[in-house]
Amino acid sequence: MSRDASIELDFGDNAYHFRLGWGELAKIQEACDAGPYVVLHRLSTQSWLLNDIKEVIRWGLIGGGMTPLSALNLVRDYVEGRPPVESVMHAQAILSAGLMGAPEEELGKDQAASREANHSTTSPTES
């Protein structure tokens, strides 16, 4: 996972790059008639709807750089063609990455360290 809302996962027949930017999240919201956090909550609490799984994976593939037709074909083969429970964890991981990025990264940590390195620890009045 990374802060750019992307994640690479083994899915179906290969490892694929998934990414949910603002536009993809809006498409999921529209398709699922629920905000992204509501969809994530449903995926996490086993109260998901079929579209929650399918749309998160499809838009994650598209956001990751796959053509819409290729993404649709993969989703038909490996989501709609299989038991839904097999894809829930994928959808959960993709949506979590899209909403929160990598959990091990702390926002602003690199920027703060960079600022500290660029500033002197002595005051301008000290010589």
C-alpha cells in the first residue's frame, strides 16, 4: 500500500495494481448508493451488498491503469464468476488503501524531518 491510494494484490490470474483516486471513489459511491466509508463498513462487518465488492474491485483496476473493458472482463471472471466471499477481502484492502493509504506511514513525518534538517538549532542572536 502507499499514500497515493494504491495497492498491488494477487487477484485472479496475476498480480494487479489497484488505485482509488477521488474520481473512482465517486463512481463507487454512485454505483453503491453509499459513501466510501459506508461501503468499507459494510465490507468490514459482513453486511456488504454484491455491488460493494464488484464496484470497488472494478474501479480499483481502472484507477490502477487498466482499461475499463479489461477490468470488466476480469471482474466478470474472478468476482461475478466465483463465490462473493472470495473477493470481499480484496475489496476491503483496495478500498482501505484508497481511503487511508499505508497505515505504517505517518502523515507529515517526512516533511517535519526535512524541515528540521534544513533549520539551524541555534538562534539568530547566538554566535
